[in-house]
Amino acid sequence: MRKSEIYKRHHKIRRLPAEPLFSMFNGELNDAQMAEALRLRRSKIGYWRKHGIPFYQADEVACHIGVHPSHIWGKQWWQSS
């Protein structure tokens, strides 16, 4: 069993809603374009829409686009940490 699977079994993964991140693109990009811009698989975008973004990935993607996660998620970022 991989470490990530063990972690998921024993810890609830904190998630943030995906819409604040996606709204930064102002509806100008479809899911495939957004995935390319964020260097993700298109299926990841759909998964995040449905389930939310894991806290640690939210931090990584915010850094990738050059902003602090609190700029995207506001108070939700600080409440989740």
C-alpha cells in the first residue's frame, strides 16, 4: 500500500472549492485549456469541480500561477490551515 493510500485512510483530506480558482480565468477557458494552463490532466479539472481541491494541491496550483492561495480562497484558506 502506498503512503498516499495510508494517509487517505487515516486522515480526512481537507478540500477547498474549485470555483474560486476557476473564476480567476473569467470563463475564458474551457476545461482542456485550463488543464493545459495549470499543467494538469483534463480529468483532474472535472474531479476538482465535483469534489473540491485538496488543500496541498490548492497551494501548489496557486504558486504555479503566481499568487498566494489566500488571494484565491480568501478566509477559507486561513480557516482550512
